[in-house]
Amino acid sequence: MRKKIWFIINPVSGGYSKKIVAAMINEFFGGGKYDLRICETAYAGHGAVLATMASENNVDTVVAIGGDGTINEVARSLVHTDTSLGIVPCGSGNGLARHLRIPLDFSEAMRLIKNGNVVSLDYGLVNNRPFFCTCGMGYDAAVSYKFSSSTKRGLKSYIENTLVGLAKYKPEAYTVVDKKGRMTYKAFCIALANASQYGNNAYIAPEASMTDGLMDVTVIEPFPLIEAGEMAYMLFTGKFKEGVKHIKTFRSDSLTIVRQHPGVIHCDGDPMKAQSVIEVKIVPSGLKVITNSDASAHIEPLIRTIGEQVMPLVAVPAAALKLAGQTIVGLFKPKDN
């Protein structure tokens, strides 16, 4: 019996042309060995509808071709089914793919779909909406809301949106309640991570695992504007850990966050409105995903990672850098300890 594979393509994700994608899929999976179907999303949420149809038709694997938003749409329809998720990253951040070490090269990702192993991974729920990478509130949610309406995509645009509002943002008080007790933080943002990064190798929770049944919670406390570049350097080099100045971290399987006012939160980078009480939990082993069995694959040298993230900052408009209070590039140099 031929293996059934559906490919769900977001034709506009990441500003990447998908015109030749169908031809490449047929090149990799043609020859009659597979029962293929290739679909393009036509509107927000269409990926979820198509993925539901696939699972109801006993499709073996659904491959999401797009960014983290597309992957979220597809994956949330596959939780607790026998249909596995394949990922071909074509977005602007590709946080989940990077965490799972799925190649960013299209051909290599397609080979992984054919040869990779299926693993059951955790996913999260924020106010009963599934997330697979991260969710959060505070400044990162505000930036996601602004970025969602931007006509520009990619790291440079994200940094510009981040810097423009940095000087004016007012941190908020949050009360976090879990099985261990209650804590109140005044926070710049709170990130709840199932996977390690936002995307673009920005490691908000560098030690997060998708197989431990826990979320990694990172609380960024208010910090002087002059330290913005240093904070960004730590984010892109995986140094957001307990004991670092302005950073608090802990793990939990479920928690409730109470903030002062309703507002925006983000779910895998997509902004959404929420009330002042926010419920978050991790669901263990709820999603089957094709992952990279080569544990050493796609590990980028530190100097290359730093270079790829820092160099785009050189092109950020001077006016935006001025709002940060310092020349960000200069602050990105590590300090001697």
C-alpha cells in the first residue's frame, strides 16, 4: 500500500516564491511510490482545515511548507492523531525547524521527510489554543502585533519593529501561579517555551526540550535602555539562563498568569487578544513529528551564528538605533569576565 503524503504550501510565507515547489515535490516523491496531494493555502486558517481533512482521510504524513504560522495551523489539526507532521521551513524565522535541526535548505528538508524518524513531541496550550514553539506576553507580544501588519518580513524588519518601541514601552506586573506557589514579577516580557527559540536563532529558552513534559519560563525584568544591545547579544548566543542579570527562569507543566489589563499575547509569533487571566499548560507527547535523527546536524558555529544575526543590524536605520540609546552593534561585543 502506497504511503499517503499531503503537502500544504503557504504561497506567501517568508517572501519566498513557491512556483517551483510542486515540481520539486514530484521530483522527490514521484514514480508512483507515494500517494501525493499538493495543496496551497488560500486564507488564514486554511492550513488547519486541510490538515483536518488529511487526518480524517488517514493520511500518513502532512508536510507544512511555510513559516511557524503555517506550521502551527497544520500541527494543531494533527495533535492526538496518527498522522505525522513534516516540516519544510520557508518562513522568516523558522523557530521550530531550527530547534528540531531540520535543514533550511529545501532539498535537504525534503530528503528528511523521506528518511527522517517520527517522534512524539510535546505541545502547549495557551488559553486552549495550541502552540508548539513559544507563546508569551509583554514586549515580545507587542512586537509580534506590530510585525504582523508590516509589509516587510525577515530579521531586519523584526529588529526595526523591536527597536522603534523599545524606549516607550512600560513594563507590567504579572502574578504567576503554579504548583510551587505564587510569584509576582514586574516584567518586560514573559516567554513560555516548549522549544528553545523564537526563530532566527534567538534563544529565549536555550535549554528547553520538547520531550520533557515541561515549559521553560523566561521572565525578562526591566533593564536600562543602555543594556539593550547586551541583552540582544545574550539572546542570540543562548545565554538567557538563570543567574544572568535581569533574567529569571523556571520550569512548570502548567501555570496561570494574571496581569493588570487585557491585551495582546502571542502564540508561535502570531498575536492574539487575551483577557487579564492567561492559562498555559504543556501536553506531553501529543504530536507526531518527523525529526532529524542526526543529533549533530545543522549545528552552526558560534562565530557564524553571531555574524548572521549581528551584521543585519548594521543596516538598521540610525533613527531606530537612536531609540535604543546606544550604538547596538558596539554593544554586541562580549564583555571580558
